[in-house]
Amino acid sequence: MLDCPHKMQEFTSFDGDRFSYRSFGTTDEASTIIIGVHGISGASYDYIGLGEYLEKHHPGCALYAYEVRGQGLDPNQSRIGDIHRPQEWYQDLYAFTRLVRDLHPKARIIWCGESMGSLITLHAYAARLDKPSLCDGLILLAPVVKIGNQIPSWKLNLARLVSWMFPRFRVKLDQLHDDETVKVTQGSDSHSAQSSTNEWHIESYTLRLLSILGAHIRGMMQQAKHITHPVLILNGGQDYFTPAAFTEEFVSHIPSSTDTRHRYFPDAYHLLMYDDARNEVFAAISQWIGDKYGQADQIS
């Protein structure tokens, strides 16, 4: 055994900073490794449900998920809620992938990004098209692919302008949209309400980080054109941040030659790994890996 399931460890990133990660089902025999990149106000904890599902239904697949720089479990307290350059996110993913490759040199690696993590994952992928061996496939969970009416354009333009002058000025996420009761799962009224009791909860974010996220969202359609590895996209029909039509448009930008699967869950909300439909989502991921690479159990 390389590691005990669920055990927290640390890795050293490109700049010497250390971040925690957790792992599931990490045996020497694992033939497929999922690397999970969590979303805003999230943590590697968000992948526990998927990790435990795969341990039960897909023993040939292991999962590693690390704490994203600038989020609530970043050991650098002064950086929480902020990011200096988006390339730091990419470099963390590259460094973590190298660690996993060293642990599992014969396994294929699938990058899995959730919400904000899907922005990091796809932009990191497109930034290293010269290194196609970095990963062998992509899973995008509830990717935020376009800015529409969810956030008033005047707020976005104002935030972008002010971020140039005051990059570290902080705002709450809920201040960016007019609807104070945005549901992200069946049982929660807002993203902040869902995460406010977590130890990794972040009260506010810098305009610099939010401006970078906005730029990443605006770039998702273009980045879709660069996907050449097999890709699985999953989204919910009740997702406030990414209406179904936006996801369909995103999928249409992926080259027709790319092995693409899109799974749509009409009653699901944004946080798919906490949604009532989460086991259906996990089963879809396991089934996709099984169809592509084998070793999936039959899903009942």
C-alpha cells in the first residue's frame, strides 16, 4: 500500500509552499487516478463522497484531492481569499500531478475540476498543450463556462475597474449577484450558507481573485477548442451559475474529433457532489471511466 485511504499528507509545490491532500483507494494496482481540484470556498473534503463511492464500486480507480492555493485551508493565512497570478494555480496542479505520477508511474491520470476547479483545470490544460502527457483525460463537474444574467454586468465592470487600483479590496461573493437566495443544492439557500459552517469558509475575497475568475470564465469557450483528450462534462438543470444552454454551447466548442461525453441531471443544482443526485453523478463518473478504461463494477 502506498497510503491509507483518507489519510492527509502534504506535498511541496513549485515555490516551496506545502499544501495538504487526501487520497482514496491508493493501492499499487490502481490503473486510473483521478486528481480532484475543488471549487471556491471548498476543500479536498468535498471529494470524500466520490472517493468513497469509487472505493466501493471501482477498485481499480484511486482519487487524490489537494487544497487549492488561496482557499480556506491554505496554510498561508495572509493568502486566503486571494491569488497573485493564475499561473500559481496551474503550477500547483502540475506539481501535484508529478507527485502522483511518481507514486503511480503506470497509471493513467484524469484531472477532475469542480466549479472553480474546472476553470483552473481547463486553463492549466490549455496552457500546457506542449505537454500532452500531463493528463490522460478530463472531468468537468458543474463548469462555469459563461457570464450571463447571474451577475449584473455593471457589477462585473466595476469590480474589474476597481481591481486595477485596489487589487486586495475584499467583497463577499453574495454581493456580486442580486438574488440573495441562490440555491446550490436542494437543501441550502445560498453558496455562503452552505459553506459558512465549514472550517475552510472564507468570509470575503479580493477583487484580484474575483477578476481572475471572471477572466477565466470568459475564456472557457475558447479553451474548449483545445480539448483533445477524452472529456466528461456533468451539469445540473437547476444550476444558477451555469444554465443548461450555456453548457450546451460550451460542449459545441469542443472539437468533433474529441471523445466527449456530456451527462445532464435535470433536477440537480450547482454543487453536484453534495446534491441529492450525487450518487447518480458518482455512478456516471465511474461508468465513464469503465467505458474508457475498464474495471468498473456494474452500477445498480
